[in-house]
Amino acid sequence: MQLLIYVLNNEELLDDLLESFLEAGIKGATILESTGMARELASNGNHQIPIFGSLKLMLNEVRPHNRTIFVALEDEQVDTCIGCIKDVVGDLNKPDAGIVLTVPITRIEGIKNNNIES
């Protein structure tokens, strides 16, 4: 089992992404509003951090929040889930596409396992 964590920078794509998950058989996810460290520091006007002026300007003009999506998956569902993300968002190596990572789940309790077969 894996926990997939995806930071979606463009909140406007959230509904399309969740619909893509459903179509792929991924029925459960938790979504949190989040903010990256650089964006938070820039928005607080902390001039002691080494951020280039243009980057700081860009961070202030771009959407102030992200959505962080957590999905518990069977190992074989991970590639499908990442494929959904790439289909909706595009190339994850491009700027402002967000980041995705997975970590092993050694134990899970307290949820109906929508994505996980017992």
C-alpha cells in the first residue's frame, strides 16, 4: 500500500482531477488547502530571504493557495493515479505543475478502504 501525496498548484483543475480519479476507480481522497514555504515567506514581506525580485512578484500574483491531495492506494494503482494527474495537469516537470510523491503505508485504520482491497 502507498500514500500518494500530490500538491496541486492550479486549484481550477481540482474538479477535473477528482473526476479523472473516479473514472479510474480511485474513489477516496482527502484534500487540504496548503501554502508553500516560499510563497508564505514572500506574502509576509520577509525581505531577509534570498528570493529574486521577479520570483517574489510572481509568487504574489499567482494563486495564494494550493490543494494537497492524499490518496491511499494499492501498489498497482499508483501508476494509474499518477497517469490521471498527468492527463489533467500535464508534464509535472514544468513550472507550477505541482509535485507528487508516494510513501509506503505500513498500517491503516479508521477508514472505509475505498481504494484498498482488504
